[in-house]
Amino acid sequence: MNENTYEKIYLPYIIKWGRRTNWLGVLLSFGPAFMLAVVFGVVPPFTAILNGFIAIASAVGVVWFVEPISYFPIIGVSGTYMAFISGNIGNLRIPCAMVAQKIAGVEPGTKEGTIIATLGMAVSIVVNTVILTAGVAAGAQVLQQMPKPVVSALQLLLPALFGAIFTQFAIKKLTLAPIVLVISILVALGVRAKVIPGFASILGVVFLSIAIGVFLYKKGMVK
Amino acid sequence: MEQGNYLEMANSMWMWLAAGLAVAVVLFQAFIFARKSYSTGLEIGLTRTQMNDAIKSSVITSIGPSFVILSALLALLVSLGGPLSWMRLSFIGSAMFEMMAASFGTQAVGVTIGSDPMTHVAFANATWTMALGSIGWIVFATLAADKMDKVQQKFSGSDTALMSVIASAAVLAAFGGNSASHLIALNKNTVSCIGGGVIMLILSPLADKRNIKWLKEWSLFFALLGGMLIAVAWPF
């Protein structure tokens, strides 16, 4: 019966509503452009729109595929719908999902893990929206008076976040983690030397790490 | 010609309306997903305590990163106005992406953000570029979510230990990859990255071994803050 609730009721509900809300989200992301066109009569020339699109697509196009695939094992179906409509995935949604899973004592990739990740991410969406709304209400003038050192110090939170999350998982996978770290650093050096193309590299590291993880698991070297 | 005026347009009621609708959809989805997850969680054997603790820890974890995002909002506000900046950082993209998309969009009509005066058309093209550049994620994720689940089920069957190994490998790779670029930079970012890692290495086992609940909830927050402070104080 437990099996049924998740597979037969929960997942179909999430898939149905996930699709509806996300397609609506795709539509609404053109809302500002639509308002500018209809209310203010400002429409850029088609070539400008196309050039802008080509520039951004060549910069991040591969990431459209890399991120959903890389993060799926942690956040599952519901998390995937949520993460990509709300954005700020690596720097906010995934950390929240993982801390929530750890606190609740559930494993990522399981039914329980997916449900807890969904709760964690939903909360992060609310908190993030509240903080940003308060920030934008405080207005540019107030925000701009934030001292420069504070603003530049805030940029240093992100590397600490990446290091901390990596470590949190490394503690649980002591055999696998050093191997992944070495591969990541080699690939990063390769990217810097322009031997390896930037965005393709992350997906490569993800698949290689999963392959090594599965291999070590089958050999009984990773639990 | 009409420079400066574009901000009136960018900060108009209409833009707030468009932005508000998009953010409302995100919040609506979060609400219905959370409600369904909570009730299903109870049915499959998760306890209220487990789920409430997860919720509380997530509030704490969200605070630090949200302030980083707020500082990005500050950078966007100046050139894109309130509604668009607010919407873009609550919806689909991320701070780094939005800056890049906005500058590509304005460059396509010959305006460099920060040095040239923004025009109406440049602003409009930035909104187009941000929208077109970000829907790739949501389109692929929406099309693939249920299919990826089937692939995963087929691959690991009911072997939850294997599933956990796959998930951990993916996380380690994703965050190892992100860390690696900071590690090889050999600057304050490197210090912050290592600092965050070391603090986590100390706090996480400590919290687990002694079963200190508040420390489990706050350890990531401390790691972020500590990593940042060490990097700020580091003498280079």
C-alpha cells in the first residue's frame, strides 16, 4: 500500500501539475517582453533578438541539459520540476534539499529522499522570495548604500558553499570523493588550458563519477 | 534621445504585473508540491518531526545563499529596474546567468551595460534574451523529468544503496566541479572554498557523533560564514 501511494498517487499528481505549472512558467517568462511590446510599443528588431539568443545559447546551451541530468539523482521528479522553474539551483535549491535530507535522515534517490527534498526546496523558494521582495522594496537607494566591502565579501560565500557541500558528501563516501576531486581538478585545469571545452566537461565528470561509483559499489568498495 | 526614460517603463506597474504573475506561479507550485509531499510523506512512513525538522533546517540554509542572490539583485537593479531584476532572480535563472544574458541582449543592439546609456530597445532586447536563454532549462527539465525517473528505476531497480551511490557520485561531481574552478584559481575564492570544506569537515562529524541537532541545522551556515570570513582576512 505504501508502494502504491507514492507510485500511483504522488508521482502522477506531481507530473500532471509539474507540467502544467512549468509550461505556464515558460509562457510567463515572456511576460515582460510582451508588456514592453503591447503597452509601450517597444519591440527590438528580429535580428537583435536572434543575435542575443544565439550569444546566450552558445554560452549556456549545454548547461540546459547538463544540470537537469546531474541533479536528478538527488532531487527526483518533483524536485526537477521545481528547481528549473525557480532557478538558483546549485547555489540554493540543492543545498537546501541536501541539508533537509540529512536532518530527516533519509537517502537521496529514495522515495523518502525525494519527498524531503521537495519540502526543503519549497521552503527555500519561499524564503528566497521573501528576502528578495524585502530587498527590492527597500529599494535601490538603500541597497546601494551597502558598503562595497560587504558586497564583495558576499561573493566569497559561494566558493565556501561549494567546498562545504562537497565535504559533507565526501565524509560519507571516503573512497569515491578523492577520486572525483582529482578528476574535477584535472578537468578544471584542462578547461583553463582550453584543452577541454568548458560546459561539456561537467557532464563528463558527472557520468565518469557515476560510472566509477557504480563500479566500486559492485566491487564492494563503496557502500 | 529618450535616455533615462526607459527606467520609468522598466519600473512601471505593467512590469510589476508581468513579474508578479511569474513569481506567483513559482510560489503556487512550491505550495501544492509541498502540501502533497507532506501528506504523502506521512502515508509512506515519514514522521511529522522528520518533516518539520527538514523544513526548519531549510529555512536556516536558505538565508546565507539568499543574501548572495540579493547582492546580485543590487547589481541588476541599477540597469534593469526593480520588477525585472526581482522576477529574474526568483524565476528560472541564476545571478550569473542573468548578468550574462542582460549584457548579451543589450550588446546585440550595440549597448554595453555600465558604460553606454541604456536605450528602450536595448532594455527590451535584454528581456527577450533573458527569457529565450532561460527557457531551455525548464523545457528540457519538464520534458525529461518523468523519463529520467524511468531510466533510474530501470538502472538500479530497487537497490536503494546503489541509488544512493549514484546520487552521491552526481553531487560530488557537480560540487567537485564547481569547487575545482575555485581551487585552481589560487586567490581568495580558493581560501573560501577550502575554509568552507574544512569547517564542514569538523562540524558535520561532531554534530553527528554527539547528535547535536542545532549544530546539524546550522553547520552549513557556519561553514559559509566561516569560509567567507577566513577569505576576507586572508593576506592576499
